[in-house]
Amino acid sequence: MDLRWTRQLVATCLFAAINLSLGITNISWADDVVTPVDGVETAVVGASESTTAPEEFRLVSESNPLFADEPNDATTLGRRFWAAPRWERRTGNDGAFPLDGDLNGVSIGWRTRNAEALFLSFEGVIMGGGFDLTTGNKSDYDEWQIEGLLGYTYVNEDENLFLTPYLGFRYREAENFLPAPSNLDVIQEAWSLPLGVRADLLLTEDIAIGIDARMQIKTSDEQDVQGPGFSVLDSASTQLTYRIAAPFTIRLTNNTELELRPHYEWDRFDSGSGSRETRIDEYGGQVTFILRY
């Protein structure tokens, strides 16, 4: 996969989504427009619509908005940008070798989420850190990922519970360099299709608790292991992973919120050749500073 093409595609989708969310909800169709003639009163009607009041103008053909015309004021809803420091501890095993490492980074994103309207979210994450090696050294690990989600938000009659089922994509690229005596460089590229649901309950007007649970179908996972004088490409078959988060949101002002978001993710890599199996537990969290607009 050409990474330049991938970044350009995601940026284009984000730009288009923001314009839609800001956007135009009324469309004038060609058969809805009638040009007045001097001295004759004209009605504006659709091709399949009749009127009993020809002396009045009527707009009968309006498009349904993809997103809410105005963002909802309830906590956890509305259009927003955010930035969040993120940290993770990852443990597990790569075959017979134990895995134990700490990562730190930042999450930057945008989303629109309103009651009885489409949900759209984009998030980019950059992280770095290292894993303990049996030699006593640490590896040098870097990772970035991009995620896009699309869904719909339902609300209960009391308007204090919001439920958003969604699906989407996630792309993750990572590089793990193992210093001497190993001198190995492992580069990983993985595509996943998340399928999940987020629910938020308003305890008060300014405080909400929630849960965000998903399955992730990993459609592609490739690792290129490079060493002195050799390179081995290892691919995994389609796999299922999962992730769960528990957001806790506090309204600070009319235009700002603070979200505490602990999470757990179970990841895996099963070699298509059957020679290698990796299991990783990811425990982490982030403190999200949200700007509503």
C-alpha cells in the first residue's frame, strides 16, 4: 500500500466530511423551479406533487440532511475537534519471547455526533516507546494509525441516553528496531474493519459515563523482518481482535469538554505459514481536551 496515497485519501475524506457537517441541507431540483411569466402568479411544486393553492409559493422538495442542521447541546454530542495525550502498556508474547513495553503519544481527531443523525469520526494517533529485550536492552518502537468511523446515533425518550452503532476502518503502521546483538528492524502494516457501538448516559447535564465496545476484523497484517543481509516478509490470515473503552465526560464550558478514556485492546498476529503466533494485551488511556463548535 502506497502510504502517500493512504494519507491523501484520509485527508480528502476528512475535508469532505467537515464540509458536509457544516453544510448544505436544501437542494433545488430542476423540476421544482418554474420561471414566472409577467402577469401570471406561479407556484413552486415538485414533479410528483400537486397543489390546491396555485396563488401561493410552496417549497415541497427538500433534501434530508446527512448531518444535523445544528449541533446538539447535550454533553458528548455536537461537532468537535480534540487533542489528547495517550499512554499504553503492552504485554504478551511473540512466540516464546515475552513482550513488555510502554508507549506514549498523542491523539488528534474530529467528529460529528448528534441525536437522530449520522455519526462520523476521524482520528490520528502517533506513539513511541520501547519493549524490554532478553538482552537487557530496549527496542526503539514507533507507531502511527488513522481511523475513520461511520454510524448513526439513537436517543431515548428522556434524551439522556445516546446509542451509536458504527463501522469503519483503521490503518496501523509500526516499526520496532532491536539493537545489537540482534540488529533487527521489524516493520508492520495492518488494516482492520471495526464494528462496534458507543453508549453514553447523562448523569447530569454536565457529566456523562459511557462504554465503547467493538470487534475488529483484521483484513491485512504484514510484518517485514529485516536483518544484516536478509529480509523476510511474514503475513497473517484474516483475524478477529477486540477493544473496549469506558469514556467519562465532563462539560467545562458551553464549548469545551474533558473526556477521560481508559481502554483495553487484545491484538494478535498469527503467521500464515503457521510458524509464529503473537498475543498482545494493550492497557491504556487518554485525557481528551474537546473543543465544540
